[in-house]
Amino acid sequence: MRFSIGGIFAECAGCARHDFFPALAISAGRRDVYICAHCGNEAVYSELVSRIGKEAVRRAADKQPGAPIG
């Protein structure tokens, strides 16, 4: 599964890929944890959504004329 908001996909912190599966198959008590389908890195749903938000802010700043670089 992929998480996307406004066309921006959440990326795995380990490999920067976008495909995840729920850890629910591993443990019923881990409803908010997802596993990267490529490298097996664990990610909490709120972290994935937060990364999307940070990327959206970065992209918006890049579009503004005169925006500072970095």
C-alpha cells in the first residue's frame, strides 16, 4: 500500500521507496505500524504522514520566488 496526500508519497526512511504493508499481520497490537515492502524497515503511520507534510512544505518553499535555498 502507498500513502499519498496531494500527489506526494510517503517514503521509507531506510530505502526511500513507497510501498508498505501493515504490521497487523505480524502483531494485532501494532495497528499503526507499517513495514516497508522492500527493506523491512518499520514506520509508524504518523511518521509517514509527517514526512509527507515536510515534503509539501519544502516543495511550496521551492516554488516561492526569492525563497532561501537550503
